[in-house]
Amino acid sequence: MRILFFSAIAAFIFICCACTPKEPQSPPSGYGALPSPQQIEWQQMDMYAFVHFTINTFTNKEWGYGDEDPALFNPTEFNADSIVAAAKSAGLTGLILTCKHHDGFCLWPTKTTTHNISKSKWKDGKGDLVKEFSEACKRGGIRFGVYLSPWDRNNAKYGEPEYLEIYRAQMNELLTQYGPVFEIWHDGANGGDGYYGGSRKTIKIDRSTYYKWTETWGLEKKLQPQAVIMSDIGPDVRWVGTETGFSGDPCWETFTPESDKDSSEPAPGQVQYWKSLNGTRNGRYWLPAETNFSIRPGWFYHTSEDDKVKSSNELMNHYFASIGHGTTMLLNIPPTPKGLVHPTDQASLAGFGKLIKEMYAVNYAEGATITTSSVRGATKDYAPENVLDNNPFTYWGTEDTVTTGELTLTLKALSTFSVFRLRENIKLGQRIDDWAVDIWENNHWKEVGKGSAIGYCRLVRLTQPVTTQKVRVRITKSAASICLSDVALFKEPVPLAEAVGKSQKGIVDKKGWTTDAKLSAAIDNNDQTNVNLSMDEWKKISSQGLTVDMKKAVKIKAFTYLPVRDNGYVDKFNFYTSQDGKRWDLQKAGEFSNIKANPISQRVDLEKPVSARYFRFEPLHVIRSFNQKEAVGITELGIIE
């Protein structure tokens, strides 16, 4: 009897203990480098527009030399509201304007230089393009940002201490006269040849020290404290390291810049920026990436690229490779000389916006019931259901000692989806290292995706849609307790049938072309082979350049050059033609601006078409690739007739 009594007491105590709710838990401590409020607000913008529009639009160049006549700038039908509307049709949330590009021409009536819009024909010199854009953004409900090139190929004081005061005065005007700014964009191109007030010389600067960036950033923070500052090293946003529209996988939100020089604290211009593609796990700084690219091959409008506009479906690919990897997406939309977005670009943007809206119209995880392996305390603050509320800062949390776990979602109905989204609460840092997603199929779990970095947003496209009613998310490794804020399931729309395409019109067939046997890979119509020679080797084989015999006369309108990616870029050239292979005429001397960051096929149009049987491509200067020696790299040369 006594035994039964004590057994009953023990059972009662056990039941009471089991029913006693857990004590509420305090929030977990942040892990590693943490974002600022400005970085968090910026991250939520997801994607926004770049607008490259200046004197280059009227000279058909990517980089102006600085000697352009301001009178050339005259966008007779300019309409900032229509450009903002085109951006909004794609779902873009802001606009960054190239207020001054490398040519030094300022799009506002600045007091710092006469090379500005007040000397243009547009509005009889009384216009202010920066004002027009900032006010249109306000009317359109999107945010406004500024790009101010540190390099100025027009200014006579560039390279001297006095220019730094001019540059800061220009920034002061932009940040005090046009309302709130969400981002300040610093380009990495600095120093080189230019007009420089008529001296027409080459100026080399140490861009890591010349601008005294700490002081310049301090001024910007003082004038626009809510704005983030972007450069290849931040201090708030890092360049992803390429302009092709793709980030690395993984792409960590944190980054420890490594210097090209012997410096433990690299400054802009000396960082090994190609490492930005992936960032640094457990990096020293919270320094998320921005993935920038253009809807066209070039950054400025060129008529020759009207048939090379990225389609809506291509923009979707970039969306997944940027936002889907935790970066923001900065899409360039270059207006025409009239001051409008070209109809082809408009159609692509609108189609992209339609695809995005359609994809996010239904979240198949909504209303699901959830079971979990572990939860932090008893309050709703850490409940697994928080991953369904579409709030990136409420989350499912685990105890401090629990760094692995799983969530199982039972959907309201059998559902078909092809995209899943995961998010972490980045206010508490980037904690998760490895994850996997499974679906319940044929009475067992089947893994459909796995990866490492999550951060603010991780989107995964499945190779084909799956149908299930149960989904499991497994966190298999985490550096700290789990703080997962979002699990969502979507169906990617059927790609649009689009007229936008890559025209092959005018490309001359290379069959029968001949050149030096050691250089023949440059004209073999195969982008998997190339010519890749050191400068010394190149000079031994071809002191004058690469000469091609096309075997018959061709009416040449343009030529194309495809560089060797990551191993030698020709950035300055001469292009000659000949009827007989003996007498040569120089048809074009120029530069492939920005080719290191944007190593795509380059098209160069001649001043007027010319008939010739022979052509010669003469590299005048090459850019050293990341850790490579100076080399001449040519994947393909081509002719457009």
C-alpha cells in the first residue's frame, strides 16, 4: 500500500513538472558583425535603378575624355517622371543618378566648375537634371540616390590637393540641395589620361590615400546620416566585384577586405575586390554586397545596342543571382539622347515586373501548421509560426546551446511550387552555416535543395516544380542559436514570349579568314579558345598587331572584341583597314572603357562604313588582371557589315 502511495506521488510530481511552462527567455545575443539601422533599411529595398545619363549619351561613348562641349547635352524630350515610371514598372524602389561621370560634366548648375549643365542648350542653360530626377522620385514614391565620380578627366586641378576640396564641395551641393538621399555611390575608376583643363596628359594617383576617404565619408555621414555609402570597401555597402549581374554562391553579408598592398587596413582602391563575390564567413565588418549591372551591354545608351537589351526572362535570372544570394540588385536603365527610356527597355522592365508580381502572388506556405525540434522558451517571440508572417525580423529561435534543428510544414493542401525562400533575422547577425530543404514524396523525405549562407534572403529555384503537402527545413550547422525568420514557397511563372533578342544581323562569317597561325584562335569563332600572350611574347609574334585577311572585300561598319576573362584585357587600341594588305588606314583609335569590371563582347562602330579586305587590330595598352602579369588577351575578333 505504501509502495502504491509513493508511486502515485511520484507520478503526480512528474505530471506537474511536465506541465510547468518554460520560463520566458531573453532574446539571443547578436553573433559576429551586426548591421546598422541604415544598412537594415537599405537591405529591405531589394532592387533599385541606376541611371547613366550625361554628355556620353550624346557622344556615343562609355567614358568621356573631358573635352566635350557642354552644348552637346540637349535631351529635347526629357521626362524624369517617365523614367521613374519605367523603373517602377519593374518593381524597382529607388533611383541612383550619375550626377557626374568621369568626364566631369555636372548635371546640376554647380558653383565648382563651368563644365556643367548651365552651359548646355537644354532649357537654355537654366535646367537642373538632378533636381528633375529627385523631384520625380518623390512624386513617384521611390527613393533618390547620387553617383559622383571621384575621377574627373576635365578638371585642371585633378591629382592636386585642391581637387579634393572641389570634389567635396560638389558632394556638399548634392547632399544639401536635393532632399533625402538613400545611397551615395563611389566609382572605383580613378586616374589616367584625360583633358585636365587642356593639358591632355596622364595623371596617376594613389586612390587609397589621395581622396582621404575617412574625411570624405565623414562629411557625407554628417550631411545625410540616413544614407548608406557604397564603394569597393564600403563603409556600408561593398561592390560585388563584377558588373555582370551575378554574385557568388555563397555570398556572405560580412567581409574582411584584403589588401593588394602590405596594409592591414586597406582603403578603397587597394582591396582585392574580386573576393567580394563571396564575402567572408565571420568577416570583420557587416558589409553586404550590391550587384550592379546594365539592361544593355554598355552603361550609356548606344543605338547599336537596341537589339541587345536583356529580356524580362534574363532579368529574372539576374534577380535570383543577386537578391536570391542576399545582395541587393542595382539595374542600370540608360535614357536615349531624347531623354526617354527606349521602348524595348520599357517592355523588358514591365515584363520583368509582371513576372515578379506573379511569382509572389501566392505563398503556398501560408496557413501551414508547423512542428519543430526545439524552441526557445515559452513566449511567442520565438515561436516557429513566426516564419510564416512575412516579417524578416520575427523569427523561430532555439536555445543558446541548440545550433541544429528542423521545421516541418504541413501545407493547407497539396501544392505545386518551384521556388523556396529562407531568411534570417539579420539584426542578430548571420548565424546559419548550412541548411537543407526536403519534401515528402512517396512516403519518404526527398532533399530538393541545400546550401550555406542565408542572411537577409536566400532564394532557390528548383530545376522543376514539385508537388507535396509536407516540407522540411533542416538547419544542419549554425555558429550560434538559430534565428530563422522566413520560410516561403512560390511558383515561378512561365517565361514570357518576348520579341527582345540578340540579333545576328550584319555579323560577317569568318569562314576562310586567315592570320598568323599562332594567333588564329582569335578568329576561330570559338569562345572556348583564345590568344593569351605576355606583352613580350606578343611583340615577338606581332609587333604591329593582329592582321586578318578576310579573302574578299567587306563593307565594315563596326568591329567586335571579346576579351579573355580574368587574364588580360586590352583597354586601348588602334583599328586599321587595307585594300591590298600594304597600305593601311587608321579607322579608329579608342578605349574599351570599364572592360575589367565588365568583360563582355565590345562593339566599336566606325565613323563611317569602309570597304576593305584586310583589317588589323593593334593593342596599345592592357590592364593587368587580378594576380596576373600584363597580357594581351583576345578570345574573338569580329566584323559587322
